[in-house]
Amino acid sequence: MYKLVLVAVIATLMLFSCGADNKELIVGKWKEVGTGTSVSEYKADGTYLISFDDGTTEEGKYRVEGTTLYNTEKGETEELSVELTTLDDKTMVGNVGGMFETKYERMK
């Protein structure tokens, strides 16, 4: 019985950690809260646009694999990876390099 429960728990964890839903959940407009007021928009076609607090913008392509978000700024080849510690229909929390955490709330 113990082995059956352990297998069920492992299978459930693998199912939720695969991140298939994260690709859909990230689509939308997100406003930074607590640390700034930037707005990030992730579109279903794999592009993004960020409007920073200082009035500048950044656009490029993104992809989500599991719980990791990869942004590649237009004209660049290097990806920035962000670990999504929380992503649901209302909240997104991203951690860069285990040192910098940013919280966002869904706008639409």
C-alpha cells in the first residue's frame, strides 16, 4: 500500500511540475507590485513587451519550459531565465538567479 501511495504522489508531482499549463497561464498583462510599477505583456504568439517604470520599453520573444520563463530581447541572442515560483490566474512571482524576486498581479 505504501508503494502505491508513493507512486501516486510522485506521478502527481511530475504532472504538476511539467508546466504545460504555465504556457497558457502566462499569457496576459501583468503589473509589478511591491518593487516597482512596470507592466509586462506576454502574448500567445510567443512575444512580449515590457514597459518599465522609467518610461523605456523592451520587446522580444519568450518561452516557458516547466517552471522557467526564458526572455530573449529583440536583437539579442542571450536568454534571461526566470524561475516562476508562483503562477496562477491572478499572481506571478519570478526569481532571477535565486537573488531577485519580483511579484506581479494580472491586469487582464
